[in-house]
Amino acid sequence: MSEAVGVGLLGLGTIGTGVAKVLDRNASIIEQRLGFPLRLIRIADLDTQTDRGVDLDGIQFDDDAAGLINDPAVKIVIELIGGYDIARRFTLQAIEAGKHVVTANKALLALHGEEIFSAAERNGVDVAFEAAVGGGIPVLRALREGLSANRILAVEGILNGTTNYVLTQMESTGEPFDVVLKRAQDLGYAEADPTFDVEGIDAAHKLALLAAMSFGVRIDFKRIPTEGIRGLEPLDFQAADDFGYRIKLLAIAKSRGEGQPIEARVHPTLIPKASMLANVDGAMNAVAIRGDAVGPTLYYGAGAGELPTASAVVSDLMEIAREIHRDASGRVSPLSYPHGGLRDHPLAPLGDRHGRCYLRFTAVDRPGVLSHITGALGEEGVGIESVLQPGRGDAGESVPVLVFTHPAEEAAVRRALEHVDGLPDVTAPTKLIRIEDDL
């Protein structure tokens, strides 16, 4: 029997508990597939008293993270603490100690990935992070290996289960955002502070990693235009349905060709009901990747949760354990391209986007208002495909006016909206939702 590979776990929260469960429950099948045992031998967490419902017999469990990192029996360190500062410090300490690292921390990599990957390359160790994007969906491994012969043309995905659950519920029940979000929190789908999810920040973290792996570029997630789902109303879902669309929070990255800026953006999007992504409901995730040779591919599954995410973490452990037994590391670069080969590359301004839009105006219901709105759009060359005014208002009452545009440059649409929102009879900022017809 070959020697076991020892693993240390930093953080015994939900995902960490799931990892301990999977390693214990599936120990025999993991050993069969590897040809040697993979052993969780140490865990460090500040809370050593709470019963997590998993058997920890034979595992050293304390709050000594430094001891775990420096333990010569620990060959792979799993970072599941979350957040930025402490996770960064422990991850870099593990790398400098010559330990391989597995993490599910997309925020850490989106913010400090350059430093972490450089340190790993310098020390000859691996950093694996399959669980950071899409939970249990093996989409990063597909990009790194299965699609590596392709020039990636586009990556478009539903990358946040919380927002997808909220949007699905708003559409099916007709309830407003705040009501549905509260239910998502009660059910455990949303955090007490849901800002990272509902404002699109979590999806932007993940998109930065996907774009880097797809196009071989350095992407600062803070440069990605990002809009969340606050401000959507039941009326928007009804209008989308009437015209054959559904609303999803999409993370989109597209290549415009050699030497051209890359598109990268996160925002609510109207997509055709026939689209594969349109039929991803509830808390599920999906990523569509289009390659020049393979064509369209779709990766679907649970994007979060204790065991699905643990599945991805353990798959990374197994990949690195194989390399340890071969006395080799870096079989495939973490970001699919050698770290030194990543390029700085411009992102296309959002105003450069050329496409259709859905616009929800709020205006006093009186003669002449609609002509002022359509006139402002026309002056900027924005053509109108359809106009709807659901219901009528009493004298002086505001009503919604819904417009579907023809394809236009977004900068022109924005200039028109700036004019419209300054009109005296327009009583609220206009809501813009982009339409993607080619998904």
C-alpha cells in the first residue's frame, strides 16, 4: 500500500464540515481511484466545541492554524475560512511552507490572486480552486483541460444561486423583491447581509476568474461593470414573459477578436425562453461556454451547498495528491495559462455594447409625455420596437411606460435616458435591462 497523503483543513464551517463528511464517507472509493489513501489528519478552527455531526476520531482538532500549516505530515492545506485578510495570510504562509493549497474562496482569488499564484509558482506548489466558481460544477476543470484546444469565444453564466432563487420566485409568485428576499433568508438561501449576492459582486468575483482562464488575461473584478437585482419589479417579469423572455442575473465575458477589448459585465438580462440558461431555476447555477472548435457547451448543477461544494474541494485534493505521488506539481497551470503568460488587456466600456434594451419609464399619465420620451430616444438614434402602457392613471398619477428598443449603442441609450429622466413629468429614474438574443 502506498503512503497516505496528509491533509489539513483550515475552517470547519458548512463547507469544511462537508469536506470532512465526503472524505470519511467516500474514503474507500477515493483510495480505489487514487491507489493510495487520502487522510484528513488536522483541522484548525476557532470554535472547537460545536458538534458538526461528523466523526472526527483520529483527527487533531484545535485552534492552532500555524501548527497545522507547519506540520510536516500535512502535505495539502485546505483554506475554507473565507473573507480576505486572514485567508490571504494563511494561504501565503502555507505556500511559503511548501504546502499545496485548495480553496473555495473566489473573493480571495479575485482580489489577491496575482500575489497568491506568483507565490505558488515561486515555491513550486499548486493552488486549486474548482469550488470557487459554480460549487460542485466542474467548469474550471473543463476550461483548464477539456476545452484547452479551443479559442474561447464567450462565457455566459448564472453564477449565484441566491439571486437565481430570488428571480425565479419573483417571476412565479408575482411578489416584490423584498418579500422574496426575506423568504430566501428564512430558508437559508440568502445571508443575513445579502449585499455581495444581490448586488452582483459575488458573480463579478467568479467572472474575473472565468475570464482569466478563458482569455489568458488579468482581470481586476473591480473594473467589471456590475449591476445587481435590486430595483426589479413584478411588472418587469410580466413584460418579459409577454415578449418571450425570462430575467436572469448573467455574468458575461466575450472575446471581440484578436487585439480587441474583452467584454466583461454582470447585470440582469432578458434572455429568450428557448435558451438553455433561461431554464435554470431556483438556486441552481449554469455556465455556457462557446469555443471555436467545440461550439456551445453547458455546465449545470448545484452552485453552492455543503456537499456539492465539498465534492469540488475533494476533487482538487485528489488531483494534487496524484501529483505528490508522482513527485511533480504544476501539471496544468491554475488559470489554464502559465502565470507569466497572462496579459494585461483592456475591457470594453459598457457604453460600447450594441444591442436591444428593455426600458421601464415612470411618468405622469397626461397627453404628450409619451411623445417626449420617444422623441428623446429618436434624437439619439434609438429605434423603438414596442411600447406598452399597462393601465391608466388618475389625474397627476404616475404610471409605467415600457419600451423595447431596436439594437443600439448603449452610450446613445444612456444619453437619451439622461434627457428623459430630466423631464418634469418623469417621476422616477428609468430602469434599463439589457436583452441578449443570441443565448
